[in-house]
Amino acid sequence: MKILKALGDDTRLRILNRISRGEICACELPRMVKISQPAVSQHLKVLLDAGLVMVREDGAKRLYSLSRKGKKILSEVSAW
């Protein structure tokens, strides 16, 4: 159910598609998806809770990438 909730929002899909192109700092996403940093953080939390993305810290930066589960789900959704 968490996966469906995560994929049921257009903004989260845009964020997920951007992350699928390679690891990215959360600080870069607001400019790319044209929403505020707090909104990006809320969407990333939903994606993390669903297991679709992973996060790693590099100093003060939080870098996001697709999890194995996220890659599988995204490829299946793209096939629809």
C-alpha cells in the first residue's frame, strides 16, 4: 500500500524519475521539480518509507538514489 501511495502523486513520480538518472543531493531537487524544500522533504520521506529510494549522508548533504526495489518498480510502471 505504501508503494501505491508513493506512486500516486505526480510530484513524487517526477522526483523519482529524476533520482533514477543518478544520485542527487536533496538540495538540488526543489529547483528541478519547482517546489519548496520542505515539500521535497515530505515527498522524499514518503519515497523512503515505501523503500523506493535510499539516502546516504556526505557531510551536510543527503544524497538520494533508487533502491533495488525502486528500480524494479519504476521499470514496471514505465512498462504500463
